[in-house]
Amino acid sequence: MSAHAEEHFAGTNKLFSSIWIWLLLLTGIEIFLGYKPMAIHFMLTILLGLSIIKAALIVAYFMHLKFERLSLILTVVPMLVICICLLFVFFPDSFRSSGLRYKFKEPPPVAVEKTEDQ
């Protein structure tokens, strides 16, 4: 009776360290972009793209889906596509609602500083 065990490549410390460094780098870029003044649509597009790249790295390497069978990947990828499509459905509504704030017709009152005479 021969025992047949499948070999499962779990990755090396060097591989996981390099993925971790890439995730730190992408997070640093996202933080840097958060403080740069730019058009909101442009910034959100860049941040969404970077977040998708980070999520793909995490799913592929830290959740070991890169090393799993194709059938498991084919069950996860469609759900990811659906989630991304839902984000694109709701983004225009959030941009529209940002313009619905109350706009003052007159400037807000300014507090008068008290002097010693008053």
C-alpha cells in the first residue's frame, strides 16, 4: 500500500517578506495620495485600483489561493467581480449626494471678541 501525499507549496519566508514589503509600499502610496490635493474622481480611481492590487496580493499569497486548485479560484473570482461592480454602481450615487448639502445664503455670523471696555 503506497501512501500518495500531494505536495503543497506554502511559499518561503523570502516570498512572504517581499509581498509584505509590497503591501507596505502600496499602503504608503495610498496615504501619500490622501494628503495630495487632486480631483476626487481621479484620486478615488487610483485608490480603488491600489486597493484591488493589495487585495489580490493578500488573497493570492497570504490566503494561499495562488497555490490552490483552479475550481476554488473560479468560485472566488466571480464574487470579487460582483463586489467591484457593486462599488461602481454605488459610487455615482455618493458623488451626487455630496452636492445635496445645505448651502447658506448668507455668511455665518462671526463671533465678536470682547475687549476690556465691554
